[in-house]
Amino acid sequence: MNKKIKIVLVLFFFLSIFTYYHYYFYQDHTSVPQWRMEVSESGFSGVLSPEDIPVRESFGVGLFDRPQYFGGAVKTRVFRVNGTFEKYLFIANAINSSNEYLVFVLVDYIQVPFYADGKLNLTHMVRLGPMEYRFLKIRIENLSEGYHDVFIGVFLDPYNHNLSDKYRLSTDFSMMGGVRIQVISGRPLYKMPTFNKPPIVCKNVKNDTIGGLLVTKTPCSNIAWLRENVSGSIKYYINLGNRERNIQTFALVAMLNYKQVPINNDTFVYYGYLYRNQEISIPGELRIPEAETLGRIQEFIVLYFTEPFLPLQFPPDIRNINLEARAEPSIRIAILPNR
């Protein structure tokens, strides 16, 4: 068979799967940065509008009861279990090149070890060839009694250490997919966290700068933080904007080399809120053990989850259409070895 015809058939196969399971998949899409940001580091300076750095992703992530495409996808986003959750994670590399995908799990926004194809680890690497897909058996054990937010996430190309401004900016709000579900173990105990009042409310905010997540080195800044030589620790700020909801609750998670680290002090999850057309800034501190600063580039990222713990659906399996439940990654910030 002609090579071009084969490629067309494979693309049609993936497209049909993504269309059929639109409700469950993190789709093929084009994403753009969520902020109008300035760049003043190596290469160029000035103001970038979101349309200047489009990002093309073509991968799918879905949750299945069994490892088969049609008829295998889960029909709900709320699960009742007795201490253990087990499903199949579907990853499709709908890209005409080989790629790596790093799987991780958050339970109540805390990273936990999980079993992937029988192996227990904090993360699990999946390598896929062009147009390849795979089912990965996922098991999460020792779920305490109660109601849990669970996010099963996948990072595309996690150890690409390209330091160029263009690459760093292209990682904004991209290269991560995932499935957010709710798991009830035992009795459905329900407890909401305390949402913090904004520590810094930014003044003189322009509407075109509001929206999403941006990590910077100074509060209320729109200068993108792309890379840093770090010795010991460095302070930073997580800037958030809300242009749609009257009030937006959120959870923040920070990761270094895709392992969760405190945002500040011993706070591993920061819960907060902000009002419509408001921009806020949250101080953080990244601490790196001396042994981790030697000889290699590390990746620092902040994850932004909206409306944590609110019900994703109501009985009987009716989706909560008023809930966005977004999961957004920041720019991947390169932490350089301090020579």
C-alpha cells in the first residue's frame, strides 16, 4: 500500500476515535498562551500577544473500563470504590514522530505513587512511535474513606531541555493532558478546603492581560520567567487572572522535575479564590537541595486547577455543565545548574 495512503488511513482512524469519545478525550487542538506577556531575555525583547506563539498538540488521553476502543470508555466521572481505584489509561500519539509521555497522579492535589502495568512508581514513562497508541492499566491504592478529586495527568516530551525563548513560551498552557475524576471510597464524607484570600491584588489591570496563569519573578508582572540559575532557593510569583466567573476557586500545585514540591514553606497545595476581572499574585519559593543543582537542567512547572472538589456531575450521571474544572500548566521554567 502507498505510504501516503497508509498515513491518511491512520489519521482517519485516530480522528474517528477522538470524535467518538469527544466527551472523554483531551483532544487534538491548537492552544495559545493565556497572557499578553513581555519577554526581555536572550534573543529578543518586547511584548508578545498570544497569537504570536501558537502551540500545536496532537495527542489523546482517555479513561477506559477495559482496553478496547469502542465501548470501552468510562461513562461517568464519579466512581465508588473500596480503597482501590483501577482503570485503563489510553494514550494516543497522533503525531507523525515518536514521543515520550510521563504519567502522574494527584489525589486531592497531592502527588501519589500508583501502579502502572503492575509497577509501583511516582511517575511512569510511556514511549510511543508515530501514530501509536497504548492502554496503560492504572491502579491507585490506599484511598482513605471519603470524597476525592483525582487527576491522572500526562506530560508530553517532559525532558526536552531546549532553552530558547520560543520553545519555553510554546509550553505555556500546553504539552499536558489529563483526566479529572472524583472517587468516593467507603462513606461519602465531603469536606471542602479553606480557600485563601488573595495575598496581592494587582492594580491597574488591563483586560487584555487577564486570564489564566503566568509565573514571574516579581508580583503582578507580565514578564515571562523562562530560565534561571538557582543556588539554594529563589522567590517567584504565581499570577492568576479571571475574566469569566463571578468568583473562581482554584488549587495550585508546583513540580520540579515532575515531582511535587512546596509552593512556599510546607504548603504543597495552595487553595485560593479571585473575583471576576481580577488579577492576583501569590508568592512562592523554590528550594533546591545542593545535590540537585549540579550538572543538569531541571524543569519547574506550576499547575492550575479550577473549582476543586465541586461536583463534576449529579446523579444519575448528569454532567455539571456549569463547571469548567480546568487543568492548566504554566510555562516550563528551566532551572540551570549553578556552575
